[in-house]
Amino acid sequence: MARKTKDMSIRRMLIISFVVIAFTLMSLLTGLWIYTEITRTNREKDMVIETTLAKQKDKLKERVENVLALIRTMRIECDEQPVELIQESILQWLASLRFEYGGYYFVNKPDGTALVFDGERVDGQMNILDMKDPNGKRLFDIEIEAYLSDNGRFMTYLFKRINTDNPEPKISYMKGFRDWNWIIGAGNYVEDYSAEIDRMNSELRQNLRSKILRIGGVFIFFSILLVLFAHFGANLINNQIRKLNKYLKLLLNNSEEATKENYLVKEFNTFADTFSSLISGKNQAEMELAEALKKAEQSANLKTAFVNNISHEVRTPLNAIVGFSNLLFENDLDPEKKKQYIEIINESADHLLNMLNEILYISKHESSDGILLTLSEFALPDLLMDVRNLFDPQCLLKGINIISIENPESTENMLVTDRGKLLQIMNSLVSNAIKFTHTGRIKIGFEMSSQACLFFVDDSGIGIPEEEHEKIFDRFYQVDHSLQKNYRGVGLGLNITRKLVEMLGGKIWVKSKPGEGSTFYFTIPLKDLPDIEN
Ligand code: ADP
């Protein structure tokens, strides 16, 4: 079974990939940050015990030093008092003092006599050396060391609390005061620090918690920023793709609105250019194909039209020729009739010849792409005279005049073009003018301007309705004159004439009103004879 593929918009895809990558990176960074904070806190926790102990040691030392300083001061301040009194009051005072973590002072003599022991004044009642407790003895050894040197000593040992029998870890500091033969010490219990250590540890934990919370806050803040940024980025790219898509669609539809924009993504620009050149190539090919198709259709149409229009047109004069030439064989034909029949045969043959010439010309023009022009420079009055000479007899027969309008003062009457084709154009227009004019005159002439020579063939004939002015130049088109008279013709003359004018680089048009005659105008652009290469 074919697996169904889910399609996803590029915008969604971009957002998802960006968010996934960014979240992974951020999670890694945040994890690393939290890990560093936890290790730091653990390190600090380990140090808490050490620093607390060090702090307590400092305090114990300070207490002993303070007592020594006080003794020295009292000795000076109370020098009139007996020394035993001062000593006693100091010992009493020290025995009464208690400080943090079960702390109290003790005073011994170097011979082991205890003066203050377990926070009590014990003069002469006990000797440390008599004690069985090995810690007490070890302590005394250190006391002697401290007494003998000028510096104090610390000692960590197990010692029972006042009023208890359980030995517990204790730290003491002791220093000798040799003037009075005293060793003064202060100590307290390490167990009691653990509350302090716990407090500091929980402070550290609290700190870590709030730091993690803050890191979480930063993570959330950056996550929101990232999502917004991903949206913004994806929208930007999406818009670019949409614009590109619209442009490509317009290009495909050959719309004039297709304008290429400058896309942010470089590859989009390259893609748009490649697509555009592809489309223009395709359009060019399509245009060429359409042109070829049009030509093929025209040629096919021409053939169909030939069969439809011409077969009838050809048959009429041919029937006349065959019919009237048979009649010529009749023996008792009077000369007048005979002349009339011959005229009809002649006229029909002329018509047939004209028609065949026109059809042959059109077919030749269809099949060959370029017809070569034979350029020459010649005088226009001579050309007009040739036209007049050709049509004078016909006009004479119809009782109309053919006049050529020339400006005798104008010296600009030379033209460079294909004379034969120009004559063909004039002949075709004049022959139409004669055909459609029954009384009056036909004027032919030209006017020179700086750009072109404007020719005209003006008649006083039946005229052409306005709506037919364009159509008469189409192939096989004839104005319906059936109400007035049936004019001979195929409707190809003006089409050929227009082709010839265009071939010479000009334009042709007509001005006419029914009953008021017609004027056909056409232009031939002025040009110089090309240089003939040796
Ligand atoms: P044809 O003359 O063989 O019918 P043309 O192409 O020469 O074909 O002319 C097309 C049509 O234009 C003619 O049938 C006629 O109706 C109209 N026409 C052309 N010349 C004139 C003119 N001088 N006066 C009136 N009608 C004209």
C-alpha cells in the first residue's frame, strides 16, 4: 500500500526546524549552566565545614588572647591590690563564663594543678596528671608545649561535656601566661557547629534553587524570543516564496504584470531569472508555432476558398467562352452578332486571365517568405503617364476621363523603389476605379513630403460605406453591390495591393462615401539607392 505523505508548508517546516535546533542548543547551554552551578554549590558545601572550623578556631584564639590582654591590663590598673586577689577574681570570673557551642574556659598550672576545670573553680582539689582519660593527658602535653613556647596551640580531642559522661569531639586553644604560671585555654564542641553548617548548607541550597529558577526564567525568555524570531524569519522567507510563486505564475500566464523583484535569498533571484528565460524561450517557440500554424491555416483557407469561390468564378467566363465560340460556328450568323460574340469571348478570356494571375500571385506570396525588390530611381510623372496610356482606351470606351495631377513647379518628382511593383499597385487601384465609376473622372497623382511620397487614386464612382473601409482589404471580400449591378471580380485585388504596398514599406487606406466616389491613398517611404559594391 502506498504510504501517504503528509505535505507541510515551508513556513511550518522552517519554524519547526529552527525551533528544534534552537531549543536543543539552548537546552544544552542551560543544562551546562545548571550543572556548573550545582558543582559550584557542592564545592562550597564541602568548604562550609572547613571554613566553619577555621572561623571557630579563630574565635577561640581571640577569646584566649582577650583574657591574656585583660590580665595584663588588670595587673597594671590594679597594682595596689594583692596579686592573689586579682588572680582569684579572674579565675572566678573565667569559671563563670560560658560561650557558644558549649564553650568554656579552663586554667591549669604546668605542674598539672587544675585551677578552672569543667567550668568550675577547683583550686588545689585536682591534678590533671592524675586523670585516667588519655585525651585529658594528651591535652595536657599540648598545654605544656604551648606554655613553653610563646605561641598558643590548638587541639582536637574527645572530651565529655559539663555534667555529662559522653566524650564528644572538641577543639581547644591554649596559651601560657608564664608570669603567673598559668595555662589558659578555651574550647567548644564540634558537634554544635553542625547546626551552623546545616544552616549555611541550606542557605547554599536556597541560593542554588533561586539561581536555577533565574536560569529557567532566562531560558523561557529566550525561548519566547526564539519562537518569535522563528516566526518572523519563516514569515519573511514565506513571503519571498509567495512573491516568487506569484511572479512565476504571472510569467506562465504571459501577464504584463509579471515584474521581477529583488529577493533577499540569492538563489531565489537566480531561480526567477532561469525560469524567466525558460518561459521566454517557450513563448518564442509558441509564437513561432502559432505563426506557422496561422500560415498553414491561411494556406489551407486559401485552398478551400479557391475551391469555393473560384470554381464558380472560373466556370462563368469559361462557359461564356465555350458557349459563344460554339455559336461562332453557325453559318447564318450576321457580322454584327459575330462581333458581339467575339467581344464577349475576349472579355471573358481577359477576366479569366486576370483572375488566374491574382490567384497565382497570392499563392506565390504565401509560399515564399521574402520576395526580392528591384530598386531603381525613376521619374514619377513618367510612371503616371504609363498608367494613363494603359487605361486611356478603357476610359474612352466608358466615357470617363483619367487625369494625372502633377505640380509642374515641383522638382522633387524622382523616387527610389521597385517601379514594377509600384506600377502594379497603381494599375490595380485605377482598374478598380474604372470598374466602379460610370460617369465623371478619375484623378491620379502624388505629393512629396520629407519622409514619404503619398499617392492617390480618386474616382467619382459608387463609393464604399464607412464600415467596409477596412474589410475591403481582406481576402475575397467584396462589398455587396447586387442591388445596383453585378461587378465582376474575386475580391483579391486590394488584398494583393495592400501586400505590395507593405512590401515597399508603406501603408494604404481609403476615404469614401457611397455615391460620392472613393479616394485610395498609399505611401511609399523615401530612400536612397543602395551603394553598389564593386
Ligand atoms: P474585386 O475588385 O476583384 O472584387 P478587390 O479586392 O479589388 O476585388 O476589391 C474588393 C471590393 O472593394 C470590391 O468588390 C468593391 O466592392 C470594393 N471596391 C474596390 N475599389 C473600389 C472603388 N474604387 N469604388 C468602389 N468600390 C470599390
